[in-house]
Amino acid sequence: MGNESEYFNKVYDKFWSVQSRRYGYAPYEQNLVRLIAKSNPGKVFEVGIGTGWPIGTALKEKGIVVDGCDLAESSVMSARKELGNEEGIWVGDVMSYRGSEQWDTIYCVRASWYIPDFYDTLLKMISMTKSRGYLVFDVMDENSPCCLKIRWSALKEKYYRFLGIHVNEVYGRHFINISKMKKFLKKNGLDYQCWSERKITGNKDRCSTPKVVFLCRKEN
């Protein structure tokens, strides 16, 4: 956890503060907001909230209270200001949450591939969701051409380091087997729907569209 925290504070946070604005509020993000707001929740929680923009901002504009957490301290400071929420947004891993509050909807978007133990994170999210509440998240399909390309690049970087050739250290990304994920959701009593990134965006480039979005409902 120490290495991850250091990475998010020194590397990812600086990257995301620029990239989040560069990505903008595109059709993919707009669809995520629609899914999160679908059940008209009063209060939501975002795992990996970043600066709060654009997802949290769009939800706030709909009158929804947005709580959340993130490992990067400066991002949390930005999110508190962006969303006008000092108490409900905190620095840390969602797994460290020990409170008893439950939310109408909990979501983790554009972040799961930075979480090594995402199945454990999902169990935590389920426990924090109200009965008949919703979970929304996206993952990278491990069988997509994009993920295979990333894995090949990581192997090459590892080989270069073995030879003593300097390469920039890249934080590992974690991919999900979609069939395994569906079985996991059924096992834990969640009804779900899912969509590929290509279907959402209309982008046919399989090498740049590895994401699958899940909308789940907690029955108990």
C-alpha cells in the first residue's frame, strides 16, 4: 500500500489533474453519469474520486450529494472544493472505511485497473450499498487487444531492466476476466447489466476500447 500511495501522490495525481480536463465530458463519461443517476439517488459514493471532475460535478449539478475517497491527497483537496463537500470526501483506500453509513449508489469508474484486488474492493462496495441500491463500475477486459498490447509492453520493459537498460517505470494496470466477473456478481446476489466501451462510444477501434461497464443492483 505504501508504494501505491506514493505513486498516486507523486505521479498519477499530477497526470490526472491535467488529463481529466483534456479528456473532457465525452459520451463515455456522459453515459456513466446517466447510469449512476438512473435510480435518482440522494447520496452517492465514488471510489477513486480524483478531483471530482467531471463525474462528480455532473452528479452534483443534478442535486446529488457526492461523497468519496482517493489515495492522492491533493486530488481530494480539489474534489472537496469542486463538490463543496469537506466532510464526505477523504484521503485513503475504501477498504479502510469502518463506518456504518450506506449509500444509495456506489461507483468506481476509470479507476479499477489501478486496484490490484478489485474483487475485494467490490465486496467492500457491496457492503456500503443500501438494500435495493446500485453499484456502477468499469473494468478493462483482459482479453481485449488493448490489454494484450499493454502486457506485451510491460514484458519488454521488464526485459530491458533485466539487461540494465533504463526505461521509465510504469505503474501496473490490472485487467479483469469478464466471464469471471459475471459469475462473481451472480454469486454475491447482484442483478447486472453490462455494455462494452465500443457500444457506448461507437468507436470501432478494438485496440483503444478495452472497457466494460457494469450496472448492478443489490437485492438485499
